[in-house]
Amino acid sequence: MTDCTAPPGYPPLTALLKRSADGDHAARDRVWTEVHDQLRALARSRLAREAPVTCQPTELVHEAFVKLSGPGLEPRDRNHFLALAALAMRQVLVDQARSRNRQKRGDGARPLTLDTRAHAESEATTGVIDVLDLHNAIDELAEADPRKAEAVVLSYFGGLTDDEVATALDVSPATAKRDLRTARAWLGSTLGPVR
């Protein structure tokens, strides 16, 4: 597994993460430059399925990055960083949905598609569900099978490919694909018919 392609003169993301963890503030800023466009594209694809859209992709990425900048978070490599980013974006979306639901008492549900693959834009979607329902279902799946739940979070919220999920979870690509297929089926049956 290699890091994302860096612009000329930029070190790979893993090297930047290590330098950032050692206190190099310039490296921390360059990490942001390296991943901003990738995270923004992922945020844009997730927010495109919302109705109504309540934040912009840049806002979602910035809020997630603020969470990632907290003390004690030291990503080991590119995949670990993207896994942490996936968790941060999930937290931001869930927090926003909860806040909106408190304000509107259910009138502002956030629909999302159940398809967890980053390349789902080119495929038919399986339906629309509420982000809080998805969050609760992932938590329920985590009780039964933590690895499958983590695979879904990495794939859906982090935009990792099946092979990247395999690397992040330290399993074979075939196992990651099987986990994701099983998790998607379980989530589909748990969430019931989707609109």
C-alpha cells in the first residue's frame, strides 16, 4: 500500500504524519493540504444524498479536521489517518442530525444511501435512510461483530476502498470484501425497506 501521490516537493502522507506527531507544525499544515481535496470530495458525495443539505462539504471537512487536531490523536499512517477522519466525519454528521432533530422534532431527518462504497456514485443506489438510524444500526452491528462495523465506517464515512479497509483492519482483501458484503446485507435487513 502506498501513500497518496504528493505534489512535487511534498513527502508522502505517512512521513508527514510522523513529523507532525513529533511536533512539526509545518508538517501538520501540509497534512491538511495533502488530504483536504480527498476528504472534501468524500464529504461532497455524502452530503449530495441529503435532503435538506444543512452544511457544505468544506464545513464538514473543517469540523472533522478540528476533531482530528485534538490532543492525543497521532495517526500512524495514511490508512489510520483516514480511519480517524471517517470516525470524525461520522461524529459530525450524527451530531448535526441530533441537533437538527432536537430543533425540529423529527422534521429534519438526514437521508443517506445505504451503499457504503466510495464509488457508489456510478452505481445504482439502494435507497435512502436517516443518518441517525444508520448510526444506531452500526452501533448494534458493532455489538455483534466489531470488525464488520468498523469496515462499514471506514468504507462509508472514510471513503476507503475495499483493499484499504483490508489494510486498515489487517485482514486479507477477500475478508474485507466479505465483511463489507455481509455488513451491507445486515444493515439493509436491520434498517428495513428504504425509501
